[in-house]
Amino acid sequence: MRINHLYTYLKTNINFVIPIGLIFAVVIFGGIGMYLVEHNRPGANITNLGNAFWWAVITITTVGYGDYTPVTTIGRIIAVLVMFSGIGIVVSLVTLLSQRRLQHTESMLKLKTEVRPKLLGDENSDKRRN
């Protein structure tokens, strides 16, 4: 029963599930790639997988504290890919959120401004009150 609810939720919110899945994929693959490229290099400060995942999360959110930085050319290429991926995914999420909010606002305004037909006899009840 719960799997059906999860499937229905994921199906109705697929526009949000895909970017969130992409975020996890970029963090995991970017972090692993950065670790594999950087961990044995002289002067590297990304020396374990935890540091690599921390670096990937900070980089994908474009915060970039600077505490962990790549020292190799391949590491810098991975960094650029993670940065651009983060920017693109965040922009798509903001676009989806604003689109959903705009649709909700438009539907609320449409309900408020819509002319509703009166039921028969309503016009007589207005005259009786006066």
C-alpha cells in the first residue's frame, strides 16, 4: 500500500524528482571522481572520500568555501562540470517552483474574478431584503 502512495507521489511530482536525483548523482559521481583524481597527489587537500563529498556538496551549491580545492588539471575540469551542473540544476528547480506558484496564483485569481451564475430565485431574495 505504501509503495502505491510513493509511486503516486513520485509520478505527480516528477518535475522535482528528476532535478533532485541529478543533484545526488552529480554529488556522488563528482565526489568519487574528485577523490580518485586527487587523493594521492602531492599538495592535495582532498585526501579521503568524506572530504570529496563535502567538496562536491559545497561546489554544487556554488558556496565554495575554499577549504578543499583541486590541484590537478583533471580535478579542475571535474570542478567546472560540478559547478555548471549545480548552477543549471538550481536554476531549473527555481523555475519549477516559481512556475508552480504562478499557476496557483492564477487559479486563485480566476476563482475570485469568475462570474458565477445565480440560481433561480436568488434575484427575488435580494428584493425581499430591501
